[in-house]
Amino acid sequence: MPTLLKTVTVPDFGVPLARPTIPAATYETRCREAYRRAGADWLVVYADREHQANIAFLTGFEPRFEEALLLLGPGDRRIVVTGNENESFTAVAGLPGIETLLAQSMSLMGQDRTRKPRLVDVLAEAGIARGATIGLVGWKYLEPEEWGLAAPAFFVPQMIVAALAAAAGSAEALRDATPVLMHPTGGLRSVVDADEIALLEWGAARASAALWRVLRGLRPGESELEAAARVGYAGEPMSCHMMLASSDSSAPVVGLASPTHRVLTRGDGVSTAVGYWGGLSARAGLLVDEDEAFLAKARCYFEALATWYETADLGVEGGTLFAAVTEVLAREGLRSALSPGHLVGYDEWVNSPVRPGSTERLASGMPFQVDVIPVPMKDGQALNCEDPVTFADAALRSELAARHPEVAARIAARRRFMADEIGIALKESILPMSSMPLCLPPFWLATDRLLVRG
């Protein structure tokens, strides 16, 4: 079917107010399973403000301003080691039975160090003794082809690695356990349950609604900062910084940039994105009413997106999805800047099975970002249409409907909209989490005209 521009009214799918919670028993199950899979005396999970997703997934706590460690040990020990500012904040955790130990070297510089200044001593106090084995979780890990040295690599500050080695009596006691949580198919965070889906949908729905407000109100003569103010930020936990960037034909549109005082001009390329825990929505287009040359490229891009949704399904290999999208983009000399799809959660990017030649398969419970960013683009032009989805089999869909009927109802309404108005009949396994699902207006002075299947 051809791709057309069509006037479409995007319905109000509802913006959830109450944020769903994860049951305490779920946090306990996650921690016990992570500890079991690590196969060590202690599992140590690193976190800081930027890299908080693993500890948040396991406990419901994430540090503010400073670093933290989650220690999972023998006899169901659950210890959070953190600094001055978070010593009292661990009370927000949903994981029961947490002990909090103060290590003031985790605190910001210039704060008190008189009570517990040495991390090595605190680790010994926690019970990590000489001869213990430690699985250490950082914020990412290296594939074998990235690291040829005998000693393991850890994406954790060296001071913490050294302190753990000192407590255990040897650097050989440490091994990288990050894949336990972050492997693209086998990690605990790669497949989630109905309660987690509801929590992620809360963030995805609110992020997409915020982005749609920005996009629909954007006009020449206002600054990027004035346009970005329509986000209406209400304190939602963010998975990344808010983005809004524009440019005329003299320079590229740098999509990662934060908004500035630059005044928008008719004909500019504009890109914007909002990401909360659960998903990011992003759009990019031209600040015009029409442009035939740009429309041809936008049609090809939309076809690549449609191919993503029509190819993805439970059991599909990541390499198959990558190849299908790549083939369509190539018709206009485009390619995907990054992997055209990846796992998402409390952080914007967890990992991805969607890579060239990947035999890793999409599975029920995978929270996913449709992330097809077309490049190259001319200076002053941009295209993007990113939204989160979750894959779910019949059993998981049934559980979601029973436990979170309002979430299931919003998802069902989005699916109907995509079929009736966008012309994409989704497979039963795909749950759209965004409240502007596959809504791609190439011309931002006519945002009611969307690309659709004719």
C-alpha cells in the first residue's frame, strides 16, 4: 500500500496520574535470582545518579547526588552502602529487609568524613571477608572482542574495584556479573512482568503526551526554550535529558542537544525528545507546511518504521529485524544511525538483540524502543519517530489486563488507532506504550497531517 499524508486526529488516550508500584515480593524474587545467577559469595551492584537503573530495578531505591552499592550476600543479606545524603533516602526502597551502611567516601567532596571515611572498612563491616568471591555489576559490560586482557574490565569507578579487592584479599576474587542483569536476552531486566510493564507504561504515556504538546505548539518566532517549556514537567523520573534542537540549512540539526535561546525560523529542521522511566518519545521534521523533496525521504522512512512493526514478533531474530529495516531505508540512501531497536527501562538504552546477523530472539516481556534514526540527512533537515513498545504473549497480556485494566485499555485503544488511522495492524504480541504511536508529521506547521498507509 502507498504511504500518504492524511489529516488525522490523535485521540486523548489518557495520561495516568498514579504511578504503579512494584510489590515487595517481586523485588525479593529479583534479588534472589540475581544472586543465584551470579554464583558468587556476594553480588555487588554499582549505582550513581547517571547509572541508577540496575539498583532501581532490584530495590526501588536510586541514589541522588552520590554513589551507592547494593550488596547481596549469604543468608539473604541486603545492604545498601551509600553516603551522607542518601543514608536516610534508602527508606524509599520497596525491597524489604534492607540494611543501610554509611560510607562517607561516597559523599560529595567537602562533606563530613569523620564517622565512616573508609569504604574498605565498611565493606568488612558488611561481612565481605578475605577469600570471598564477588560478582560485580557495573553500568555496562564489554563483549569478548572488545577486551583482550587477562584481567576483567568493570564499568565501575576504580576506587570501588580496589576497595572490593582489598576486602576480599585479591583482585582475582572479582568477576563481571553485569550480564546477569543486562544481557539482551538472558538478563533479568530484558524480560519483565505485568507490574513492571504497568510502571513503564506510566512513564512512556506521560513522556509521549509531553512531547506531543511541544510538537503541536511549536511555531516560528519562539525560542527553543519557549517551545520546550510546553513539556509541562511535573517531576517524573527521567531516563535522559530533554532534547530540542533546530537549525537552518547552514548547519546540521544536532538531535542530542538541549534547548537554547535560538529563535525558530520557518524552514528549520527541528528535533525533540522526552524520556521518562519506561520509554522515550522523539520526533524530528521540518518547520514548514510542505516540501515535496523532503516528503519523498519521509515516506521512505515511514515505510522502514512500518516494516519494523510488521516484522517484529515473538521469536523473530534480531538480525532479521535489522536486515528488514536496513533494506527499506537503503531505497533513499539512508541507514539507521544506531541499532534500530533496543531494550529500554529505567535507563533509555539497556542493550539490544537487534544487530547485524544476531540470532538472539525477541521474547515475551521485552520492553523495547523503536529507535530507527535515519542518516545521513542534509544540513537543516531531520527525521525521527521513536516510541516504546513491549512484547507480550497471550498469558502476559491476560495477566496485565487482570492486574492493570486501565493500562491494558490504553494499550488496546492505541492498537485500534494504529490499525484504523495509521494503517498498521499490529501483531497481538506488540503493546504500544506511547500515546502518539507511529504518529509522524513530517511538516511541523501542519502537525495534523500524518504519514499513513493508504
